[in-house]
Amino acid sequence: MKYLRMIKKQKGFTLIEVILTIIIAAIAGSMLVAYVNKSMIRSSQPLRWLDAGLTLNKIMENITSDYNNNPDITALSASVGGVGPQTNAYGTYTVVQNSYIEFDGGGNEIADTTDPCEMLKVTISDDTGQKFTSLFTGNVPVCP
């Protein structure tokens, strides 16, 4: 009887309970570190995309500014460059499309026209995959 009273008076954790608690805490901690680590690494990605988008926007604004100063779309097409990577006074970008287009009566795009009422379609992109497209009209006062 005296032995049973001693057992009931003992308070605390057994060694097995302490070891199991440490093991469970270690497993949970390693899972948390793995999750937080991925989140921390990817947290700067939206900022890189934003910076790249703003840079691409600045390049398109420079192209548009040149067009506003001299609305010759032939010269503008030459200054933008051909399809592919470009590094020039505008900056570093990739030309996806730099061609003359027009629209039919249904609003569908027709490429590579020689009509004097043509438009220049310029699409540029960056290494993040973002794209900007602008249409520039020719210097023709009245189109039929």
C-alpha cells in the first residue's frame, strides 16, 4: 500500500514521453523550415516580375516617344529591329512581332500588307515572358 501511495505522488514526465515529444517537435520543425524556406526564396519573384514589367513598359514608352516625334513607321520599324533579341538605345528586349498589318471589315488582322493605310504592330517581350504590344499608324492623312 505504501508503494502505491508513492507512485501516485510522483509527478512529471517519463523519459519515453520526453523523447517522443522531442522527436515530434523535430519532425514538425523540419517541415516548417522546408515550407518557410521555399516561401522565402520565392518571395522576391513578384518583385523581379514587376521590375521587368516596368523596364519593358519604359522601352515601349521610348519607342512611342520616337514615333510621336517622327511618325514615319518605316523608320520606326527599322529602329525597333527585327524579330529576336535586341539591344539598342531603347534597351534590351526581344521583338516578337514587328510587321505591317491592317484589319478587314470584320475586325480580323491581316498581316504583311503594302496598303498605304497600313499599321505597324510592334510586340516586345522580356525574359519573364511579359509582352507589350502597340499599333502605330502610317503618316497618311485620309485612308479610303
